[in-house]
Amino acid sequence: SGSCSSQQSSEGPRPLALALAVPTHRLAISVSILETMRGWNLEQRSKMCCSFHAAVLTMKKSLADLQQKPCNKSFRPHRHAQCSICGILTNNMLPGSLCHCCLRPSLTALPAQDDDGDDEDKEDSNMCQEEGDGDRMRMAL
């Protein structure tokens, strides 16, 4: 189980995962992580100062585990819509939808990308609906 090299280069800006979208704001990434951590029911260890730092420690351990996984060439960001304010990506594009990060009605549809992958997204979605929740989590990893 190897991990990719994630060395930074000083050559200038790197290409984005979705070329026709704007970068997601750093604050929006932090808000998204915080919201994810709020969904966890964690054991409260007596040595931890608070639930927040217990969640951060769990996140760090999970990220270290994920970093050790082999490369996943099929992993792609959501590609149907993006918030024009915070840059969060989503596959949920309902009329009048609010951005789940900044809570503003600022979602805009993204133009089709070259390797759109819509058929693959549908296949993944169908597989996840047919499988149990545990199988879905294993598929994501």
C-alpha cells in the first residue's frame, strides 16, 4: 500500500482538478471539514481537552490512513455545480438550492468537462444504491 508523492513545486500555479471551475476557498474547505466532523459520534477520551480536538485528532488519523491507500485514478470532485461565492463543488443542483457551505443561493451549473464521466457517476450511484451502507463505505475507500 503505497502513497503518492505530494511534494509542492515552486513552478507556479498547478492545474485544477476541474479546469472549468474556480478553486475552492480555503475557508470553505475548513467549514466543510468542520461540518463533516460534527456528524461523528466519537468516544470521549479523558485525556482530550474537548470534543472539537478529539474530532481533529480522529480526522488526522483518518487522513494518515487514507494517505497510505494506493492511488485512486477514478476519484473525481463533484462536477455538476459550484458555489460562485465559496467555490464548494456539489452534485446536487436543484432549482433554488442553497450552497451547503455558505448557505447562499449561489450554486451555478458547471460546463461539461472533457472527461465528464457522467456515465461512470451513474454507474457508481447505482452500485451504491444496490449495496449496503458498509459496502458503500468500502467502495469509497
